[in-house]
Amino acid sequence: MCRTILFLTITLLSSLFSTEVSGRILSDASDKKLQVRDTAISLSEVAVVAQLKQKNDLRLEPLSSSVLKMGNIERRQISSLNDFSYYTPNLYIPDYGSKITSSIYVRGLGSRIDNPAVGLYVDKIPYLNKNGFDSDLWDIMRMEVLRGPQSTLYGRNTIGGIINIHTLSPMVYQGTRFSVGYGNGNSLNIKGSTYWKPGEKWAFSVGGNYYSTDGFFDNEYDGSDCDWMKGGSGRFRLVFKPGSRLTIDNSFIAGRVEQGGYTYSLYDAESGTTAPVSYNDLCGYERTTISNGLSVNYEMDRYLLSSVTSWQYLDDCMTLDQDFTPKRMFTLQQAQNEHTVTQDIVLKRNGENKRWQWLSGLTLFYKSMKMAAPVRFKQDGINELILANINKGIHTVFPNDDILFQEDEFDIFSNFKAPVFGAAVYHQSEYKVGRFAFTAGLRIDYEHSQLDYDSNSSLSYKFTLTMQQFKAFRTQLKGKEKRDYIEPLPKFAVQYSLKDYGNLYVSVARGFKAGGYNTQMFSDILQNQMQTDMMADLGVYFDNAGIAGYTVGEVITYKPEYSWNYELGGHFNLWGGRLRADAALFYIDCTDQQLTIFPSGKTTGRMMTNAGRTRSLGGELSLNARVASGLDMGLSYGYTDARFVKYNSGIADYKGKHVPYVPKNTLSATANYTLYKLGNFLDKLSFRAGYNGVGEIYWNEANDMKQKFYSLVNGSVYAQKGLFSLEFWGKNLTGTDYNAFYFVSVGNTFFSKGKPAQYGVTLSVEF
Amino acid sequence: MKLKLFFRMLLCSMALLSFAACSDDDDSLFIEDGIIAYVGDVVVDQNDGTTYTDKDVKIELTFDAVANTAEMLVKQVKFAEKMPIRLDMTVKGIDFTIAGSGITIAGNNIVPEAMGGPFPMYTIINLSGKVTDSDFSFSMKCGEFPVTFTGKAVLTSAK
């Protein structure tokens, strides 16, 4: 009983003075219904903080973290990880322009394609594929980001940290929520959910959302909407608690999205300007995701045994005009079908105030991925990308004769199977001596990855000097690559308690990001192979062919990335708890950092490569204060200086250059002022003003292109009366013009613009 | 012994598609589908008082006893230092005669095939040569350039 009271007390205190202070003082609530709505966030702490591997209050741990709770998530119109990143220092998730993936950067580590640098967990379920990261966020009770490698407890691909998302649980909130929002860009957003607890032993919730938008950019080529989107998702959650010890929690989530193309604009280096979006071929993306997660907790007197089992299904298809110009160059379709099964079993010492606290775990996963990625070369592409290359050599000997293709279009088919499985065992202990707490942990991570590839193409060609007829020709690359990794992933930390004033800590941890395969390069590889094979078919061999001598395995395989993260930080409670400050300084030594590069020349793909060594240093500072009754203010700032220590691409030496895509500064400031009980007219009136600043960001290894520091201003006015609430909101209200992302295709540079001013209104009802 | 094997090869080539039936288990030069290969130097008179030698050029000979012709595939050959490419060149319709310890070949005004079709630029003039189970040599004029070849037989896999 005492333990329970203590537990609840800590929880309520932590919710009162959360990283982002809740907009409502609990004791103010006289209206029971209102209290339920607002306290849903706080009460949910009891459930949410029953974390699988972390402490209930992340600020008691020797790590740098940020937390956003439900009120702040909804008031800030956070509906994606991209929105979330603006409010967390040193976390940068640019608008990729498509939901196909999320490029996440933390403290100088990140990933544009393939394996993520940050792990994502939704209700304790790990999402292994970045393609599923950009999903619909609604009825989110709590979002957390843990910065720095979390590989000891979470394993592969958490080299930059993890993001934890906790959805609203029917065990802690019962009611029905419905909202409809409309904004510029003809953007419609509808959400509805209901939470029931028919008995003490079980509860369930059902919910769904739908959204559509015309987007904010037009394709000048045909005047169509470029970044239109529509989609929705559904969630069913069932919690069963047959007794005081056992809890079974099952979440089923399904989602569907259909959207238009990237908003890539051709960049003119001479003038420094970007042209309007203009491309001729179809661009779009569609995705269906289904996942089910079963969490079972059995609480014993001294131990807590937890099991999380998940199955995830992802089926998506991306269609691209990959030259992003009005020319008939080439298109890409990439269709994936993936099944993932994960299992995590954790045994830990029950109760957080024991002198020796520990947890041990076992993790297993299997991921099966099939992908078809045909590239279609059209007339301009055939002429400029393929025949130009082939005939360049031919013309050195036969200046008046050419190789010709019979087809106006032809396909390079590429089919892949990429099974991955892994297993890990881990243990972490914390031992308290006086005010000190010593933490040590170790994980042994094993991973096997494989790629079966079959890339082929058929066409007819002739050499005008010697051939009267076209000759059928086929080229094919078929093979298999596989890799095994065994990685020890240790962590050490020492924490010193300042009692009521917080704590200080130092930590050292190793991070690991799995290696992988450059499937995106097969179009280029097969083009080269086609040239080689076609010349061999003709019986022609160039002395200086310009066709690199390589093995397919060398080109398509990239190595794992490793890091050591050294950190000094603290969590502070000042002025009687009215000001909370979190600060951290870090230094990261990273070897074989995975970089997405665009090979020089008129190549059609991009590839992951390993930089020799990088280092990243910086810090985070978060301040959150209740300045006066009803007035909350928050400030967070992150600084990162990430540079190459050793990286020679073979073309240039980038030592000392900034690591691309990593913002040097991330700044967020928020003020929220709330008035309660304005006569009989309103129960609540809240004003929020927000500022986000990001930059500068270098786009390439040479650092010759960058986005300067830019500012976004956001705000909202929220009014509540009884069951209803109305909110007027705006993002990027000043219409800041900035580049959100960078891309290179066939030697052309493109930028994706950030979204312009967005504004809208949301009507909600809750009962 | 070698000569005997050599003629067995020739007999096999007559059968054309007798893929595996004629293989032997000793160190024979016999190639399953009737191809015998030689590696040696191609020497090209540059018509300017100099010669260019392309070393280790592989030449495959195929004999068709029914048609009484031979085919010569010169693989990845260069005829001049500044020639930026190597070519596979096939000379078909070569006459051959079994004579003494070997075979003599001859041909004139043969348009070779290269780069996917007839290649009149390198029309073969006055081809004459001698083939044994260990050596192959010939001389000819390839286009405007006198060419000689001297090579040794090698074991090769048939393609």
C-alpha cells in the first residue's frame, strides 16, 4: 500500500511538473467531466510509466530525454514524428516529402534511407522498418525521446536514441472523443474514438481517423496537385486484468495512406534559385500497414516479468518520375511486402527504490522483405543516360556509327528478397551507494542479414556499321549476399542525487547500427553490366572502359555503424519545482558512419556508404517553468557540431567538413496562457505562441550547399465550453521560405520546400 | 599419341554436336565441341617500318569436316598501339587440308565478322597457316596490314 501511495505521489508530482507542463492545474477542476479530460493525461501516467525497460520518471535516469504529454501534443497539432521533432532539442526529422520513410537525425547521427538511427516503439512494440515510422498519431498520451545510444537495452538501430509513443489506454480513460478539423490546402481531419471499461478486469477502445488534403504545391507541368494526400487508420485495444498480478494488453492497428509525389524543385546553382515543381510522369505513394502487439505483464512480489510479442505487416508501393523534370527520362516503381515478428522478454527487479535494481532480457526478431523495383527507361533516358555512354566509347573508333535500341522504352527489373533475423540477450544493473547510483549494462546482439537479388533487362540493339537487323539482347545479375554480426553493446553510468534538486550524471555507451544493402543502386549496376555485356556481345572491349571493375557485393554492401557516446548531464528542479531544467553535454566518436551519397555523374540511384570516422559534440538544454498561475513557458535548445574526422570518398577528402543533414541548432520556445471559468461563457480559454528554429544544415559532404538557420512561428487559440472545444491554429504563420530536403538525380540538384503557412480550425467534443 | 588424339579431335568436330561423347581422360587437347585454342603473339606490320605486337592473344579454331572449312575466332585482339578497343574477330570459310603431321589452312578475300556483322574493313587476304596439336601459326593481310601469328595450344573450356 505504501509503495502504491509513493508510486502515485511520484507520478502525480512528475505530471504536475512535467518537461512540458500540462496546461491545467488539477486542483482547479471542479467540473468532474473536465477533470477527467484533463486528468486523462495525468492519470495515464500511472499506466504509461509502467515502462518495459525504463524508470517511471525518465528524469531519474542518467540520460537526456524529452517528454510531451497529451495536452501539449494535441494543442500543438502534433500528428507525426516530424511535428514532434520541432519541440525536442537535437532531434531533427525533416519533411521527407513522402510517408515512405522518415529521416531522423539525433546529435549528428542519422539516416536518410534504409536502417534508422533511432528506434521507434509504440506501446512497447518496436517498429523495425522506417517505412512505417510516418504513421498517424492521434490519442497519443505521451511521446518520449531518449537521446544517445540506447543499444544496451534496445539493440540495433538505436544508435541515436529511441522514440517511445504511448497511446491512450482504456484502463485509465473512459469516454468518447470526436474531432473534425479543416485548414488551408483543403485539409480535412476527422478523428473519433471511444474508451470503455465495462468491468474492473477489462477495458477496450476503438478509434479511427481520416484525413485528406490537396497539399500546398502544384506540379507546373500539368497544373495538378503535387503533394495531395488521403488516408486513415484504425485502432482497437483490449486490456484484460484478471487479477492483481497479470495484465494482458493487445493493440491492433491498421493504416492506409495514398499520396501524390515529392515536391522536388530543380535547383540552379548559378542563380541560387529553385524552379517550380515540374515533372511529367506519375508520382505517388500508397501504403497499407497492419500490426498487432500483445503485451503480457506478470507482477510477482520481487520481480516483474514482461513479454511483448508483435507482428507487423507492411505493403507499399512508390511510383516516381525519378528525374523530376519534364523530360521522358526514367521512372521507378518500388513495391515492398514485409512481415516482421518480434519478441521481447524482460525480467526485472520490482520496485524502483531498491539498492540493487536490475533487468535482464531476451530479444528475438525476424523480418521478411520482398521488393520489386523496376526502372523504366524512356526515350530521353535511353538517349542521354545509356546510349550516350555506350556511343561515347564507340565514337572514339567509329565516329560515324552508333549503337541503337529498337525500343522507345525498356525496363530494368529488380527483385529482391531480404530476410533478416536477430537475437540478443542483455542485462543492466543499477547499484546505489549513498547518493551515488552506478549503472552497468551489456547486450550481446546477433544479426543475420541476407539479400537475394535478380536484376535483368531485355531489349534489341544494333550497331549501324555492321548490323542490318536489331538483335535481341538480355543481361542479368543474379546472386546472393549475406552477413552476420555479433556485437557487444555496453553501457556505464554514474549518477549523483541532488535530492529534491535533481541529479547529475556521466555516462558512456556504445551504439550500433546494422549494415545493409544498396538495393537502390541496381539500376546503375545493371546499366553498367548491360554496357559491358552488350560490348562483349559485339566482341568489343575497351582498354579504358570507364566501367568500374567491381564486384556487385562490394557496391551493394555497406558496413555497420558504431559509436561511443560520452555524456555529462543533469536534471534540476529549481524554485520549489516551478522551474525544471534538463541539460546534457555529449561527445560522440563514430566509426563507419553510414552516409547516403549520390554517385557523381548522370547516375540514377543513391547509395549508402561508410565514412571512415566522424565526431559529434554538443549539448541540450530544456527549461520549463510555471511563471504564473495559468502561464507556462518552455524553452529547449540543442547544439550539434558534427564533422568528418576521416573520410576520403576517393574523389575528395572531406576531413573537417560538416556531416550532411545535421542541423547545428534546434531551438523551440513556447508560451501557454490559460484562463479558466470566464463567467458562464467559457470554461477555458488558452493562448499558445510557439517558435521553432532550425539550422544551419549542410546538404552534402562538400558543404557547398546549405540551409541557413530558419524560424517558424506557430500559435493557437483554444476555447472550451462544456463538452465542446474549438481551436484556431496556425503553423509557419510568417510563411518562412526554406528548403526541407535535398536530392540529386542524373546530376541535377533538387530541393523540397518546407510547407508554407498552414492554418485551420478544429472542433472537438468529448463525453 | 598426340597426333592420334588430334585426329580424334578432328573426327569429333566432324560430328559437330557430339558434346560429351568424345571426351577422353588423359591430357588431351581434345575439346568437347570441336574447338581447339592457341595463345600466342599477333604481330602487325604498321606499314610505316614498325610492327605492333599484341601478346597472349587467344585464337580458337573450329573444324567442320562436313563442309571442309574451318572457323577462326581471334579474341580481344588489337592491331595497333593506338587502337582504343580490342575486338573479337571471326574468320569463317577457311579451307583446310590434313597434311603430314598437321593441318594446313588457307583463305583469300574473306570478309571477317566483328562487332556483330561483316567487317569489310579487315578483309582477309592470302591467309595461310599450319596447325598441329601443339602449335598454330599463320600469316595474312588484314585490310591493309600484314599480320602473323605464332602460338601454342592451350587447354580451354568450350563455350
